[in-house]
Amino acid sequence: MSAIAWIAAASLAAWGFLLLGHGFFWRTDQRLPPRAAPPVWPSVALIVPARDEADMLPVSLPSLLAQDYPGRAEIFLVDDSSTDGTAALARELADRLGGLPLTVVSPPEPAPGWTGKLWALRHGIELARAERPDYLLLTDADIAHEPDSLRELVAAATTNGLDLVSQMARLRVATAWERLIVPAFVYFFSQLYPFRRVNKAGARTAAAAGGCVLLRTGAAERARIPDSIRQAVIDDVSLARAVQKAGGRIWLGLAERVDSVRPYPRLTDLWRMVARSAYAQLLHNPLLLIGTVAGLAVIYLVPPAAVYAGLAGGDTSAGLLGGGAWAVMAGTYVPVLRYYRQSLWLAPLLPFTAMLYLLMTVDSAVRHYRGRGAAWKGRTYARPQAAPER
């Protein structure tokens, strides 16, 4: 066989493993586990870090104010040095719409060694501690919840003895670029952190989706959240690891009642979203970067190249092996496309989307070594100043 045929054979073998031996990452059946109403509904503090979110709050905050929760619940919105009137708008919405009580606090700029979101969470949690809540709901300012979202999250946690329940919000998919890239974001995330493995008791894999995290207050105290992860750029995964390391039980799944309302209409918007943290995911390790680029190329780019070699160059073995790998790849992508209610014709385009993610990852590394680091909402986190406490 030719060299391209051998590489295509390796790609097909890799897809065989990913299909059957990698926690069935491609399935979308991890939704909230079976649950029942607790005898007494625990108290919950909803912590919302918000930096320049005046465009998002008119959609997201009313959904929190309108939560139909049988127990005591209060919202603490932390205005993280916004310049667009976020705090005033939040108060105006609460005064006009009513619902759950809302407290707005505006802390100073982050102290050295803290990322902005975790600094905001720290102040929100400290403010809520006076109310002695049983649970904390950590939710982003661009996340909209159905009226029963909090009730269902708490019921899942109490019924199943979970210390952390996290749902990956359904991201907005409206423009052509969002259709191409957003479902793949969830697909690649679940490939890195197969949900079934995360949810298995005693598992070593830990992850969460930062837009919607219900956290038992006692578990947060044992894991010293957020102080123990204060420098984390990928704060959701770090949060889950800290809780798991402290002996907590965690659960992660896809949302049915939680949606992100933040638009990413252009490729540049999506590119920034991925590139800001992709190299941090690789621990800023050049060897991991090289391995990741090589792995993405073999797994995602070789199959269509082999098919082309078969059709254009008469390499039958390469064409058949590449076609087989491409078919398995596309098949594993179908459940995520169905979850997002997108055309299945996007499945064969996954190699092209993977190539974009490969370039975003390389760009993330370039930004890091140029000193630009992970940038978000006007702040740049170039390099960790010290190892986070454990």
C-alpha cells in the first residue's frame, strides 16, 4: 500500500477506537438524571458575574428573575467594572419585572493573580455567604433559563447526591458560521471530556460547563472555590477538578432548559472565542501543541485527502480506507447536529471545521508567545504569575 493508504488505515483505526472505546463521547443522551422533589427545598444563591453585558441582560436576567423555585432563592449580580451601564440596567430590570430578589455589587478591579470572572465570583459568593445558602448557581450573564431550570437542577442534585451539576447551555446557532462551528465546539469538548466518563462514580475525568453550574456550598468550601483556581482561564474545567479532588461528586450533561443568547455572527467572533483559551487547554506546552496538530491532521484531515488520492490518483486502498474513516467521522457528528436541529449535510464538512479549529489552536499559541495571552472583555491574561493553590 502507499504511504497515504497506511496513514488512512491509521486514521480509520483511530476512528474505530473513538467510536467504541472513548466513552461514547459522540452520544447526546447525557441529560439531567432522574429526579424527584426533595422534602424541603434547599436555599440557593444565584451568582452572575457580568462585565459589559448590557446587550445580554434584557434577555438573560428576566429568565432568572422569573424562576419558579419553591425554596428561598436570591440573585447576586457582580458588575465587573462594566462601562456600559450593566449595573444600572440590572437594577432597572429587577424593579420593573419583580421576581426573585436581586442584589448588585461592583467590586474593585481584580487583585493580582486573579482572572476577572473568578474575582467577580469570589465577591458574589462572599456576599451570598451571609444568607447561608445550601447551593450556589453560577451562571453567566448571557445564559437564559427556562422558568423551571433551577428547580430541576436542584432536584437532580438532591436526588442523586451530587455536589456539582453542570449543563452545557445550548449555544446560539443562527448564522452560517455559527452553524458550521458551534455544534463542532460541543462535539470537540465532549471528545476531550466524554460526559459519560465525567458522570461515572469514581471517575478521574472532570469537567463542567461554566455557563450553568449548580454547586453545593459545602463542596465549594471544601474545594476552596474560587480561591484554589483563581488564575484559571478555563475556569469551568478547573472548578470541576477542584471539587472532584476534594471528594465531591460531579455531573455534566447537555441542557434542555438553558440557552446561551450571545451571538457569534462572524468567523472572527468565533475565532476569538476559541483562540482565547485553546492553548491554555494544552497547558501552554509546545509538545502538546505539536501532538494535537498532528493528531487533528491524521484523524480529521487525512480521510478526505485519502479519498482525493483514490479518486484523482487511482489509489484504491487509500480511497476506501479514507472513505471509511470519513464515514465514521461524519456518523459520530450526526447526534450533535440533531441536538442543534441542523442539517445533516453539515456532517461531511467536519474535516473543514476541524481544520479551522486547528488553525485557531495554533493562533492561540502564537498569541501566547507574543505576550498577548488569553484576551476577553478588554483584559489579557498573558502568563500565570504563580501556580494556583491546591
